[in-house]
Amino acid sequence: MINLFKKSLILLAFCVSNQVFSQVQAPASTLHSESLHTAKPDYPTPYGSPKIEEVKQVLGKVRGYLDAVTPTKVINKITQEEITDFSKIDTNATVYRGDFSLTSYEWGVTYAAMLAAGKATGDPLFTQYATQRMNFLADLAPIIKSKFKIAPTMPLRQVLSPHALDDCGAVCTAMIKASRDGLVKNSVRPLIDNYINYIYTKEYRLTDGTLARNRPLPNTIWLDDMFMGVPALAQMGKLTGDKKYYDEAVKQILQFSKRMFNKDLGLFMHGWVESMETHPEFHWGRANGWAILTMVEVLDVLPKDYKGRAEILALYKAHAKGLAAQQTGTGFWHQLLDKNDSYLETSATAIYTYCIAKGINEGWLDAATYGPMTLLAWNAVATKVTEKGQVEGVCVGTGMGFEPAFYYYRPVNVYAAHGYGPVLFAGAEVINLLKNKKFALNDSAIMLSK
């Protein structure tokens, strides 16, 4: 009986083994050795070089959606009636809130990205989206200032009385870009000056001058703040020619990186707290996006021979290399970059797509090395734009955590405003890349085509 049982087990094991083998070994009648090399892979995202028109279509969907859901409108908060004559504005007036706020840092990114998309596509509707809303804010701000006392609940509080870098930097950067190109009214300049005054003279700093916050703990550096403050300073240097803004921008990047850049991984940690002896290193995707975007913005305007520029360029290249090592086979990056069981996140992927494509187009990065991964990343991002023009897979606003669960389980939502500007930026720069460089399949792999 025991021998029969053993024989049965052996027979069962042989059958299972044979079944598994048959699953991975196709019948000889359907596959031939000479055709295996060209067999079509089952890629999870589209593979290959996208067409420029396809990229434009994706951007057009996003623009169309945002134009519909972010109107420029003042209403009476009691009657809900629109106020078209600004001379009739009183203390019952408020700015109509669509799906997204016109004055948030996320929308500063979106304005700048719309300007970039307008240049890349040649479609004035992208440019008009940004300039119409900037001019609206400039027209409305002095009227609100004359009618309201400064208070947390006043309309345009972020514009008129900034309390944090989130209120200032991104919108200021977009406004300076539009002003430099002569796209907005002169009345935008007082808003720019007010923003810069807060960033340069009022934001909290450590004793060495590094931009900081006193939350969640005293003397905390947020990687996000590289972007929330530094590009605006660099842009102000370009606008005015005053070197003090360039100097401040360079100093901030180098002091942030001294504390927060892991040279071995080529990644930044999200937060640094002065009182901590050991810092938990969480390499959050979007914060790393803000960091590399900051470097791109500064390198774009800083004079070629300016002191500190070479160090920033070297840091940018090291970061790009570190990010490239963490890209997944789907084209996306993870919420926590070096944690493969954290979810795939769209906004970070879109920012990296833009920043690496920009680096190739500017000659900072090698096209043969970084071009294929950039196109893979764009193809992934494009799958997250719905027919309606909403962007899926975007992590909602995120503070700072000191354990992994906080980052792993942050929700994603199409109303997370952080995804829209990055997607527009990414598509715009990929269009520029496709105009500048040719890519094609070579031995079944996407490569730079000579």
C-alpha cells in the first residue's frame, strides 16, 4: 500500500512537471527558432516612439477639460450671481471655485506648463489659458485689496497676503515667464513683486539661510520647498538682472542637496529635521520631481559661466542617473522610488519625463542613453489621461512622514491638482524632443536613430 502511494506521488509529480513545461514550451508546429527573436512582446504600456500629433491630442484633452472647469468668474457668495462689472464688487464678492483653485501652487505649475505647451504645439489656446487667468488675477487683486481687510477668508488671500512658499513660488514663476515674453498686462508686475518679497525676505529660514518650516517639527526642511521658492528667485534674476536672486537660488539648491541628496542612490530624501540625529530616508516620488524640476528651471536661466552652475548641473546629472535606475518596466516610477511594492504614480513620472526630455534637448544629457526611457515614460503617462482630459493615478497632497505606511497609502484622485501641469510639461517637451531627435526600433528595441 505504501509503495503504491509512493508510485502515485511520483506519477502526480511527473504530470505536474510535464504540464508546467507544456505551458512555457509552445508546440513545435507553431513556433520556429528563426521567428522567436521577432515575436511580439506583451508590453503593459505602448512601446515605441509616439507621433507628435498623438502627443498633441493628449495635451488637447487636458487643456479642454481644464478650460471648462476653471472659469475666471467673480460671484456674489449670497446670491451666487456672477459679477461682471468689477466696480460693483463689495464684501459679498468671492472668486468662483471650479474644480481647481486659480491661485494654488499646483496651478502655478499648470500656467507655466500651458505656456510651454503653447510654444511646443503652436496652438495659442494653451497660451491663452494661462494669460487669461493671470490677467484676471491682476485686474481683480487691487479691487479686492481696496474692499477687504487682510484675513484668512478674504478672496485672493494667497496672492495679496502670502503665508507660505506654497502661496508664492510656482505662480510667481509662471507670471515672470509670461511677463518676460510680453504675454500679460503690466499690472501683473505688482503681484510678482509681492510674491518675491515674501520669498526673499519673509519665509522662515535656518540659521544658514536655508528655506525651512516649523512643521511637522521645528526647523524642518521640505524637499518640496526647493521648487516652491527657488525657481521664482532665478526667474527674478533673469527678469531684473539683479545677481542677488541668482546667488540666492544657487545657495538654496546646494544647501538643500548637502543635507538631503543620497549620492549612493542618486535620490533625495523627502524631509530633514534639524533635531534628528538619524534621518528616515523616504525617497518620495513627487518630491524628487520638485527637486529635479527646480534644477531644470534654474539651469535654464542661469548664465553659463555663473558661479555654482557647474555644481548644479553635476547634481542634476547625478539625480537623472539615479532616477533612471528606478524606472519600472511599465515606464512609471513608484510612489516611493526604491520601494517596488509601493504603487505606480503619475505626477512624479510626468515630471521626470519633462525634466529628462528637457535635459536631452538642452544638451545636458545624452540622447542615446536617456531618450528611449523618456519615450517609455511618456507612453505610460499618456495612458493615464482619460477621454475627458482628467489625469489618473496622481497622489493627493502629501505632508511629511517618518514611517513607510504614510506614503504607501496616500490616496490617488483625478482631482489631485498636482498631475495636470506635469502632464502638460511632459507632453510639450516630448514634442520638442521628437522634433530634435529621431527614434526608431532597432533589433526590436526603441533607440536613437542616427
